[in-house]
Amino acid sequence: MRIGEGVPLSRLTTLGTGGSARAFARPETEKEVEELLGWAGERGIAVATVGLGSNLLAADEGVDALVLRLGGELAAVETEGEVLRVGGGAANAVCLHRARTAGLGGFEFACAIPGTIGGGIWMNAGAYGGDFSQVLGRALVATTDGAAWLTPEELGLSYRHSDLSHGQVVLRAELRLFRRPSEEIRAEVRELNARRKAAQPTNRRTFGSVFKNPEHELSAGRMLEACGLKGHRIGGARISPKHANFIENADGATTADAISLMAEARRRAHETFGVELRHEVEFLGALELPPL
Ligand SMILES: Cc1cc2nc3c(=O)[nH]c(=O)nc-3n(C[C@H](O)[C@H](O)[C@H](O)COP(=O)(O)OP(=O)(O)OC[C@H]3O[C@@H](n4cnc5c(N)ncnc54)[C@H](O)[C@@H]3O)c2cc1C
């Protein structure tokens, strides 16, 4: 198994920022993941797995870890009855396509979530009333101690949260779907995509929602919009003029620019609404937001 050095994380994140990973590998089988976890364990090196990097901010200084991106049979998708058997590295779009072709519904909510199964389970990603916890039967998770199948309860899935931590690799999952005519699935996906396009930035370098929605009558996006932050820019990063809970890489942004914007957004939301926004985007490397 080839282990690369100095691979820039800016190539592995949709925002396009971040320094280099200490080590990088693309395992394609469970055995290769096992070997890589062993290799890192012997050297005391941390392990982090990335999917499409669509919910990820990586430190500009780089990440002192072995970073994995799953491929090959760990990104494969197959159907068996009403179950979709998927690799942790399989893209949601591929899974949805296979489900639709097989006449299996239930995964339509993921049509506009540009990630992988592993990232979706980690985040319990969701949209339009659906999320991974509603379709996940079980997931095979590897650590240095071996691999085990875990249920959604054992994974601790709740709103945009799981109990997973770095060093745990989602190798495979089983999604429990239901029979639905392909045409109905296609029509629902078309409608959801149109809604998405009307409300959120598309064809931009972003990482999806910056903050989780707080327990408040206003969503995080509406709150930041009310603070006058749409279009606000720091360095190369800008709050989307279309949806205030998105940060775009407008022009040569760094992760530090995005963090500064997030800090400013939190400060203003706290000042105006008394709310402490919590970040939805995952941090990789030594990153933190300043206290309020
Ligand atoms: C335009 C846009 C729209 C979006 N819309 C939505 C939305 O509607 N709803 C929503 O919930 N999210 C949304 N997102 C955010 C993002 O797409 C989801 O959170 C997605 O599930 C992340 O998947 P990923 O594969 O890109 O994960 P990554 O961003 O690569 O990683 C996210 C976390 O998961 C971990 N991880 C990834 N794969 C594995 C694995 N195999 N094993 C263990 N850990 C793993 C990473 O270490 C990291 O901590 C959007 C993003 C964009 C850019």
C-alpha cells in the first residue's frame, strides 16, 4: 500500500483550502485499511478519513495525521432486495442513482448533499426532513482493534452529529430502503434540486452549512442575514450573497480567512440574538474558534 507525503488538503476539500497531510493513502480494501491503521498505530500517528471534503475545513499549517480516502471496493454500491450495500467512500450521488435504477426509495433527501456515505454517517447528514439515521441499518467501522458492525443507536446519530471520532473508519454500510417506482424518485429529486438551486449557492467552492441551526425561531442563515452579513468578505472568503449560512472561496481564500469570517458571524449573532452558534463544518488539524 503506497503512503504519500505532503499531499495538499486543498485538493481534498470542496472549499479548496488547507495545508498538507503528514501522510496520505487511498485504501481500496478492508485489509489495506487494517494495514494502514496498524502502520499509524505503531508510529503513534493519528488517522483521519476524508470523503469528498464537502464538510471540512483543514488547517493552513497542515494536518499531523495519516489521511485516508477510500476507493475501490470501499466505494462500491450494490443492491440486495431492499438493502443498498455501500462502501464508506461511495458518493451519495452514485448511491442515489443505483437506488433509483433498482426502484428503491428513501434516499432522495441526499440528492443535493455532495458527500460520501462515510461523511454522511459521521455528520448524520440530512435535508428536507430526511437524514442518514432514518435509512441506515448498520455500518462497519474499523479501528486499530478490528472492525465491528454498529447500529445507528450505537453510532449515536442525532441532529448533524454522531459519536464517531478520528481513528474510526466507516468501511461499509447498509441502507434500508423501500420499493418505489423510479419515475416517482426522479420527479422528487428534480423538485428537491430545483428548491435547492433557488435558495443556495451552486457551482461555488463552499463546504455547506457553516453553523447548525440553533433552537430559535430563526435558522442560522436567517440570523446571519439579519446581522447584515450576506456578501461580507474577509481575505478571499465571503459569506454567500445568496444564503448567509454558506462561506464561499471567492478568490484565493485560506482556512484562516474562513475561520475569521466564522468568528465574526458568531460574534454578531451573539450580540444581536444572544445565541451561541455552533459550527456544523468539521475541523481537521489545529483549528478553533475564539471564545465569544
Ligand atoms: C453545496 C453543499 C451543500 C450541502 N448541503 C448539505 C445538506 O443539505 N445537508 C447536510 O447535512 N450537509 C450538506 N452539506 C455538507 C456535506 O456535504 C455533508 O456533511 C456530507 O455528508 C459530508 O460528506 P463528505 O464525504 O464530503 O465528508 P467530509 O467533508 O470529507 O468529512 C466530514 C467528516 O466525516 C469524516 N469522514 C468522512 N468519511 C469518513 C469515513 N469513511 N470514515 C470515518 N469518517 C469519515 C471526516 O473525517 C470528517 O470529520 C453540503 C455541502 C455542500 C458543499
